[in-house]
Amino acid sequence: MRDMAGFLSKINYPDHSTQKAVTWLVRALLIKLSNKPTVKSGR
């Protein structure tokens, strides 16, 4: 996951607001995935 984040941060968007939006979306997705109850987390 860290490699993906680093890859996304290296991408140059023509618009800074676009980069902000993409970063926000990715962060929201990661939070949703991490909040999902999984067998590994044991929640």
C-alpha cells in the first residue's frame, strides 16, 4: 500500500486541485477498507 501511495504522490497532475481530490478519494477508500471487519484483524 505504501508503494502505491508513493507512486500516486509522484504523478504530476496539471491541476493541483485534481491531485487533492485524488488523494482525498484514495484516503477515503483506504479508511473504508481498514474499517471493514476482517478475519486477520479479529474484530
